[in-house]
Amino acid sequence: MQNSEQGRVRKQRFQQRLNVLHVSTLHRRLKQHLPAAFNTRWTRRHWIHASLFAMIGALVATIVPGFSNAIDTPLSSHATLPLPLPPLAPGQSPYSLPTDTWHTLRIKSGQTLSSAFDELGIPSTVMHQVLQHPGTKAALTRLRPGAEIAFDMPKSGELRGLRFDRDASHRVELSLAGDQVHEKVSTRATTTRTVVTSGQISSSLYVAARKAGLTPAAVATMTDEIFKYDIDFDKDLQPGDRFSVVMDETWREGERIDSGDILAATFTTGGKTYSGFRFERGGKQAEYFDITGRPLKKSFIRMPVAYSRISSTFGARRHPVLGRMRMHKGIDYAASSGTPIMAAGDARVQFVGNQRGYGNVVILDHGKGYSTLYGHMSRFGKLRTGQHIDQGTVIGYVGMTGLATGPHLHYEFRVGGQQRNPASVTMPPPTPLAGAELAAFRAKTSPAMARIQGMEKLLYADAGAGGKAQPEAKRKGRG
Ligand SMILES: [Zn+2]
């Protein structure tokens, strides 16, 4: 249950990040150039990567079921993201004979349940009868675009049965007789396999990743989470760069229906190989670490507001409201009102409320004498004093409460209670894994790394230890 809770929290943070992405003018501009089919959140982002290079062709290999058994250390199981189920073709259920009275309807984006029933001319009274059957309404309203519902209709408008997938492993079939609704649930076995996959970029990361069988969510984990501190995915990528990923996949009836979190990943760019391994430290949410056990995440993110510009730096200036020379003991980020503000680091919430000049202000205590302050907010995120929050949590929204001439975030970085310039202060390094945790981490990550290296050696000529090109020169003895 803890896993699903973590999954929920992760999804929520993910959503917050997406909302942040949405305010970017870059994305707004791109949207206009894209065909309608690409106007979904993920493809829009990946289109950026897709357009990086001209198409040349890609070398990709996937180690499929069978190989994964070679990974002897079981890597942790994780929450997964749902993918569309295979088509509900007639005759697929063991409970129904193939007939030609089944009509399969694919849920379109934004389509309501009643419009789906309408489309087939089913009276609303029948729809309500179906929805009143226990569990049906919840399951049907959860269906995502692309999901399918099969209707058994011998005659137009006359509904005899209904079939849909409640989740990855349960298919529900309802049959209607008079005002009675009968339910049959068939269980479909699923298996989880750990797979290794690799791709080399020739046209774009997106293309290579899709060929390697990575979902858009997995690509986003690589670009926005694991490697975002080391690689600038909008500038650094070159043809020939490559990645390898170890991840769990859920299979059913010979078909991959779901993929889980990335357990391990490497990315080789500019002759350097970066790696990230997923690990849960001391009951906290899983994070990614490098091969030595150092967190990839920095202690503090550089900008607490994405896609903003610095409108006032740290130092002496004439105060825009008070009109006299004064030290500006923070950095101002101009952004439109309502832009989400993120916690710069993992923290305990020290203060949420109103203070004269600052207006709506949040103060976060990061431990070891470090704290950050966020002023002029239009409103707060869901926070209470004393609460522990993760880096990147949305703590509030840009506004102009207090002494402000326009919407901006006033950000202060304090060391030992004194405001310091975050641009020049040396940030504390994150605490690496040690002791028993480091041992557990190594036991988990070394088989995954060995698989990745083994595979890269097979695929790429220059893949030596650490991903660097290895000269063929043999060590020469004396004489
Ligand atoms: Zn300021």
C-alpha cells in the first residue's frame, strides 16, 4: 500500500511539473506548429527532442523476455502507469461465444460516457440501469482515451451486454436481462519482467527511445529527473549519443501492457557516461543516485520558478516602491501571476503566512543552517507549518502581495539566518549513501550495471568500461 501511496505522490508531483511546463512560451509557440495529433502534453514535449536532428536512422536493440531472467538480484517493484489494453474483439472473453452483435467503441479524448452510449443509440434509461450496477460507474468513468468498451447489441439501441477492462488483469462482462444485470469477471494473468534496453541517437532522442520501447513517461524520467542536472537535453545531444535502461515491464498474453519505473539508466554523451540508479533511502521516496551512491539531485535547485527571468539581482539598488537606496537581499524572478513556485530543496515548512513587506510568504528550513524565503505569493500551496516537503513541491504561486510593483517572486537564500547571494554561495553537497544503505545499494545496482555494460559491449564498438572509447593498444612488456 505504501507503494501505491508513493505512486500517487509521484504522480501528483509529476502533474505539478507538467503544469509548470505548460506556462512556458516555448511550448505555447510549438503547439501552433504541430498537427493536432501531437497536441497532447507528452508528445508536445517530445517533439522538441524529435526535432533536434535530421533523420538518419537508428541502431536499437531490446533484450526481451528470457534475458531478464539473467538478472538474479530482484530489483524492487514499483507503481506503474496504465497503458491501453488490447482490443476487446468479439470472442476474446472465455464467457462469450463469437457473435457479430458486438460493437467495440474506443473512448475518444474528452468524450463523456453518455455521449458514448448516445453514439450507439442506447436509451439513457438503459445507461442508468448499467451504471447502477455496483462498481460499474467508477470503472467506466475511469476509462482513459483509447480504452475500449464492447457493446452486445443484436438490434440497434437494444443493449444485451457490455464488456470492459476494469484494470490490467480484470475484464468485466455485464449481461442485461429485463431489469437484471449479471456480472462476470475474468482474470487475466500478468507477469512482471525486468528488461534491459538500449538505443543510439541518430535523428532524435524521442525516436531512438520509442524504438527502444521506452514510453514517453520513461523518456521524461530520463530527461527531467535522472540526467537533468548533468545533461542539457535541448543543447548537448549529438548523433551517436546513447542510453541504456533497466526497467520492469508488465506482460499479459504475450503483450507488453505496462512499464514501470526506470531502475537503472546510463546516458553517454560527448564521450562521457552518466548513470542513475533508483533506490529508496531510509523509508523516503525513491531517488536516483550515481554509481558511487551520491544523489543525482542537487541540494538546491537553481530557480524556484521555471521559465521566469531575473528582474532584480542581489545587492544595492533603489527600491522600486520606497524610492531610496537599499540592499536587495534576495533575487526577484518576474513571472506571470499564478506561476507555481517550487521548494528549492527538501525542507521542513517553517512559516506560512503574511509578513508586512513580503506579503504572503513561505519560509523553508533545509537543516544545517540553510533556509529559503519566498515572498509576494498570490496564494499558498497546500502547506502547514512543521510539514516535511520534497524539493520541487509546489509551495505557492507568484503574485504581488506586500510591497511589489508587479507579479514576481522575491527569493531569499539564508545561511545561518543571514541572507546570502544564492548565485555566489557554495551550495552544500547532498549527503551520499553510507554504511548499510550503501551496501544495499551496491548489491542492487551492480547486477543492473553489469547487464547494461554487457549489452553496450555487444551493441557499440566503442563501449568499454565506463563507456569511454578504449584504445586497442596492448600493454607492452619491457624489451
Ligand atoms: Zn525582491
